[in-house]
Amino acid sequence: MNADDDVEVIFSDLCADVEIDGHILTVEIYKTDIDPGWILEVVNEFGTSTVLDNLFIADGLAWQQFEKTVKEEGLTAFLSKKEKRQLFH
């Protein structure tokens, strides 16, 4: 691959830092210029990244999935077992 073949990453305007129960999550929604599917990635305060398996046809749908996950599972959806023990024990 040469410089002319570089893939451009396009970030959504919906990317944001979100505070939940005093903890910060960084929500990144992005796609490449060669694939129309939006990716939802959430990085917790420990630097652990959670990338959802499915792609979204619109960035707003990715954001809605983030909100749904937080509503159903809370902050712990984006924490490892070790991180959960550190925060909640």
C-alpha cells in the first residue's frame, strides 16, 4: 500500500465524552471512506476500548445503540471484570 492508498477515517459529529455516575466514557463513532458502515467504539477511563461487533448504516443509530446499552447494562457494559472489581469493591 502506498500513500495514495491510505484509508481516510471519518469521525461523526456525535463523538463525545460522556459522564456516567462520575466516570468518563469516550464515545467514538467513525467509518472509513471505503466502507459506509459506522463503527461504535467506547473507551473507558482505564483506556480499555469496547468496539461493538455490528456496523451501523447511520451514525445516529450507533449513538442510539450506545444509549440503549447504557440504559440496559449501565457503565459496567464497558468495563472488564478486573475494572469492575476496582470500581465497585
